[in-house]
Amino acid sequence: MPIGDEVREIRLTERSTPMNFMNPVASSALYHCGEETVLEAGHFIFHPDEVSIGSYVHIRSGHWFSVISKGRGRTPVIRIGDGCICGENMTISALNSVELESGVRIGRQVSISDTDHEYQEIGKAILAQGINDHHGALSIGEGAIIEDNCVIHGNLRIGRGAIIRSGSVVEQPIPDHCIAAGNPAEIIKVFNYKTTEWLSPRSATEREQMLKERFDGPFLSICIPTYNRSANLEACLQSIVSQLDSCYVPVEVLISDNASTDSTAEVAAKFSALYPYITYYRNDENIGADRNIFKIMNMAKGTFIKLQGDDDFFVEGTLMPLIYTIQQHQDCGVIHIHVHNHDGKVFNGEGASAFLRASTIMSTFISGTILRRTDLGRIEEPDLFINTSFNQMYIQYAILQKNPLFCVIHRGLFRYANNPPSGYNFGEVVFRGYQKILHYFIGKGLTEEDVSAEKKHSLFKYILPWYRDLVLKQSPTDLSGFEELFTEHFREEPYYEEVLQFIQQLKASGSMP
């Protein structure tokens, strides 16, 4: 099962069976209690006002939560994220902070504590000697699994997707996507992000080497071209770093600032100082959006390059599953995220014609574009359509000439700032630019029939609805000449008159005809 899939299964299972929940008096005493959460009877919560429990959580009977010192801070001391499932007789004891991130699964008879008692004064009762760590915190990463009868205590983190085998005692941090077992727990398997294999180290030295080698250079480069969107950029970066740990990250994040005049430099500097895998570049002058995109993708060092709009934000819990999907399709030159199809399918195809049918005009969406770097390097003229606003679309078809294998992911992975299109004429790019690139590949992977079918499909499925929304919302987007550009490219089509009338009425009235 791909990393992260269990989290989605948990959420889907819980959502599909509405239930409640817990005693409303008990839930009101908590700092927060999400929807459709179940706390079975037979529990004890000491200082419930400092305990926060997310949505779609199921905690079995016999659980015992204790906030050791009430009122130490303004935020909850015990936090349980969305979609967690906890077995019978689980105990959590927290002085500073214990957090279970979303989708964590806890077995039966598990004990979790962020601190312990002092014991060194012989002759004095241990309970009277106080606490040994007043500043530590314990966190269990998204999608981790803690099996039955485990003990976890101390100032430590168990990484995302980690598995702790039954009966283990964990006193040291466990990295993402490792399996640990024993007393004290040691790593017995390491997931390699490049080969997608679970490897078993034979010694501590070999284990450290495996952990190092799985991140020997980035697997994925997330490339963010940006200009004067500092607030959007901050939200975009936060949506990335919140899904990655500071160590053992298979990702580099590159920011190319196109000489912004707002606080973009300050935002980027803040994140790059905190996260060593983030690198910030600033152009001396504005070189245009197309050239900024082209520049940053050629600075990437990852096995795969993902373009990312500065105003598109990763949905929680989607980045690591995306990385895993890419790892499973490393023979593909192009990977396309089709954000308008949410059926969850991931499938392979071959050739430009099949790719056109699968992606249509959405191949122009930069945040849906992932390229294999070695194939990008094989293109003779990678900037051939640099002034069309769709050069990234051209590059995908050019790669398919060299490596015809592609993958399509049907998932909505992003939230959007919904900024109106700017910096170009809408009709120019969706008619003239898009058609120009498609026609270039006729005889180079595409046929006349392919282009003709796509011309009609993209018009009715995407271009006209987009145009209607821009008109109705009175968007500042440049819509000048739309009617004339439509006529230039569709005059000979049998549906031309009908569509022209629609455009004219919409343009005249500013409402649906």
C-alpha cells in the first residue's frame, strides 16, 4: 500500500459512517472536539480543557489522558489530529506537549509520555523527586502506526509513516518511513525514496549509511516562480514545509523571484533560513513569467522537477503520497496531475495522442506539471515557445517525443488563492498559443484528427466556461479581442455561429444569455 493511503482510508471509513459521538457534556469540556469523533465509555481525562481532539477520531474504551500541570500555556497540551484511531487502554501523560498528527493508528495498551520522574536521590520517594524534563515535547507523525503494548516517552519525534512494532520501548527519535522494534527500539527497516525499497540494515553503521543515501541529492525539485505575491508565497511554502520534516527530506524547494517589489524577499528569506532544503533566487530585473518558469526548472537538481504556482497550496496529507506515486513511475518522462478529475485514478499511457486525450488543455497548468530531468535535458530547443505563456506545455510534448511514457494522476491536490489570470491576454493564450503548439506537433506524435477533436473539446469543456466566469465576475483579466480570436480559429467549424452568438450576448449583457 502506498505511503499515506492508510490515512485516506481512515478518513473515508470514518466519514462514510456518521455517528457520535460522545457525551455532549464531556465534549464541551475539551479544548476542542471535532465532528464525528467517538470516545468510547470508560475513560478518564484530567484537565480536559487542555486536550484537543480532531474530527473522525475513534478512541477505544479505557483510555487515560493526563495533563500533568494545568495552565502551562495557551495552546492544548494534548493534541490528537483528524482521523486517528486509538486502541483500548491507551494512556497519554503530558507536561508540555504530546501530539498525534492526522491518521495515526495506536494499538492496545500503549503508553505515551513526554517526560518522566527523577529517580537519582536514593531514600527519597520517586514521586517526590519531580520531573526530569520541563521543556520537551513528543510528537507522532502523520500516518504512523504504533502497535500493541508499546511504551513511548521522552523529548522525541516518531516520523511520518513510521511503524513501531509490538512491545517496543521508544526513547530516541525515529525518522520518517522507518520500522523500529525492540527494547530499546532500533530501526530494523529503512524506506529508500529513490528505489522504493524497504531495506534491512545489518549494523548501526549500515543503518546510518542507508538513511544518508536515501537522500543523496533531492528526488523531487519543487520549483516556484513568483512575482509580487508574498502572502500567497508564504501560504504555498507553509503547505509544503508542514508536510516535510527538517531532516531526511527527499525534496528541494527552489524559489525564483522575478524582481518583486513587495515583501517576497522577506518571506523567502524567512523560510530558507528555517529549512535548509529551500533555496531563494532573485532576478535583477523582471524577465517575464515564461522566462522565469524556464529559468527555475533548469536550476533544479532533482530526479523529477515539479512546477508549482505560488498561489496554489498543497492540501494537507498529499505531498508525501504524491512523492510515492512519482517513485512508482520513474520510467515516465511526464507526470500530469489532472486537478479537474477527482476519481483518484493513477494510470500510465504512451505517446502524444494518448497524452492529449488524457490531459487536454490542463497540460498548461503549471502546478500539474512534473518532468523527469534527464528527459528535459534531451530537448534540442526547450524554449521554442517561450513567449506563448504555454512553453511548459510544449516541453511536455517535446519530452514525449524522446520518452513516450507518461503518468496521469486524477486528484485535487491543491487549494487555490483564486487570483484572476493576469499578465497576458486570455484569448491570445487559449486560442492562438495553445493551437500553435498543438499544430507544431502534427506529424510529431499528433494527427490532424487529434488536434481537431481537442480543439472542440477544450472549447466547450474549459475555455468557454472560463470565459463566462471571467465576464460574470468582471475580472480584471485582459479579455480584449476574444471574439475576433475565436473567429480566427473557429470560423470553419460547424458550431461556430452558435458559439459566436453566445460570446456576443455574454459580452453585451455581462450575464448568461
